[in-house]
Amino acid sequence: ASLYRHPTGAKLMSLVNAEDENKVFGINFRTPPTDSTGIAHILEHSVLCGSEKYPVKEPFVELLKGSLKTFLNAFTYPDKTCYPVASQNLQDFHNLVDVYLDAVFHPRLTPEVLKQEGWHYEVDGDRLTYKGVVFNEMKGAYSSPDRVLGEAIQQGLFPDNTYGVESGGHPKHIPDLTWDQFEAFHRDLYHPSNAHIWFYGDDPTQQRFEILETYLSQFEATTIDSTVAVQAHWSEPRIMETTYAVGAEESEAGDEKKHYVAVNWLLQDGIDYGTRLGLQVLDHVLMGTPAAPLRKVLIESGLGEDLAGGGMETELRQLFFSTGLKGVKPADEAKVEGLVIDTLTALARDGINPETVKASLNTSEFRLRENNTGSYPRGLILMLRSL
């Protein structure tokens, strides 16, 4: 593995694995939004709607139909946007890389593309409504109580930085996005000086540099401030409430056993890798198996129907831990919070069964050694872990 920095400021991680023919490329940009218009998410969709070199309406769809790809997609995270491709055929791989590089650096961005992928007006009978690919997608996402809870947890813990807004876009705020904001977001952040580029596989390394130079040489280094600010810790706990949508029948039935309760902790910034790994093992100790002490106490309490909260979240700049229950009666909300606090306090005071800790360590070691990435290319998972 070699890490390079191009004169434009672009960072390139080049990994050679002669035993893996599933070649992976990814170009990633740090894209922290400042509001919930979904600008990063809409731009992710829009850059794949044609480019200078490939001026077709939907090159992404054409590649899905006609390439030999083993992976082709794009992801919007709360603080970054990723464009990965993979193929076992060298020529096909190079074609995919070229399409994606042209897409991110020279997309066919127009107000019409923003209307199509973001939002526009449509007449529905006698009323005016909002439509758009991302607008409709996020309306569907917010119909999930678990999604609403997850966003409420993240935004509640990070009220002062980019994690306090909805990077995917909130249907209420997506129509606030203007063309000028959209165009400026691409111009300011989709630049080599803000790019983290990844190559992995058995392809010739010299060709990697040649393909990249074709595009990177068109730019000059510039200063881009895309850093994510550290969220300051509070002096005391806070309680926050939000609502989620239910159907008419559920609404008429009342709110008995429909509440979600999560207890959350924000960890400090700058945690080293060893401590980070230890926290992930601790997460498995507490919640990872049916016999895990915190999980077992919550499930057997009868206060809720199932677990809520995602445990240890490690993909953001600062880690946080979240756990609780869903299907809770309103009168039992405080009991769930108390149960979590009391159980963790007892475990900290009395210790955890060494055999439980040993089992979690063995599980973690096995997963690391096996490095099973399922249906995803190994190089893709390594890329995402490195970001």
C-alpha cells in the first residue's frame, strides 16, 4: 500500500493485491452540509446524470445494464460522499473509472437536473405538490420510526456541527435548496484538493496514475475548508422528544406501547485505534449476543418489545453509544432510562464476567482474521474503513 499526494492536493491510496482480481476504485469527497436541504445527497444523484465526455441522460443506468461491473453505486454519508466502482475485467474497470472521474469533475449540472433529482412543483388535481427523486426517497425514509429515531439521536448529540442536520435531506427543507447553492456546493467541494482517491486490486499501478493525471492535471491546488467541527460536551444530561408518523388505524388506537426510548452518550474526539477497537469489543460484550448483560436486562425487563438504538456508532468523527427499547408505554419511559443507567453502573462497579469478555474478544479476532465482506468487494470495504 502506498499513499500519494498529488500537486493539486488530492490524496491517493494505492493498494496492490495480485491475488484479488476484483479491482476497486473510489473517489471520495468530504461534503459536510450546513442545512437539511439534502444538497450532498441530491448532488450525488445529479453528477451521475451525464457529463462532458458522456453526455447521455443516465450513464449510471447504462453502466448497470452494459458493464461487467461487480459493484457500481454511490453513497452519501453525514460528512462525505463516495463514488466506488469494481470490476474483474481490466478494460471494463478502466472504463468505469473514466466515467466516474468525468462525472464528479465535469457533470452536466443544470437547473433541470436539480428539479429532476431534487425537487420541483407538480399539479395534483387542484393543488400544487412537491416531487423529485430525492424528495420522494426521503419521504419514504421518514416513514420509518427507526430512521426517525436514528436521526433524532444523531442530531440531538451533535446540535452544533454538521451532524446536527439531515445530510440526506428532510422533506420539509429540500424545497429550500436553490440552484445557486447547488452549483456552489459542487464548485467548492468537488475539487481534487478535497478528494480522497482509492485504487485496489491487481491492475497495473502505472495505469492508475495515467488515468488520474488526465483529470487532475486540469486543476490547481486550492484551499478548501471541509473540516467537521468537534461537538463540545454538555455539563449535564438533556432530554429530547420528537414524533414519528403512524397510520390512521394506529393513531385511533392511541399511543399505548408505541414509544421509543434511547439513552445516548457522546464520546470524546481523537480516540486512538487501540481504544476504538476496545470500545467496539465492549459494545459486543454489552449488546452483541442474547446473553450480553445489557441486552439481556433490557429484553427481559418487559418494558418494551425490542431493542432501539444502534449501539456503538463509529462512522462519524466522534463515536457515540446508543441503546434503549421500542414499543414502550408512555408511563415506562423513565424506567427504561433508569434501567440502562443502573445496569451500566452495576457492571462498572462489579465487573463483567471474564468469560463473556473472552468470548467477545474471540469473536472480534475471528472477524478480523476472516475479513469476510460478504457480497461486497474486499477492496470496497477496506476503502470505507479507511475514510
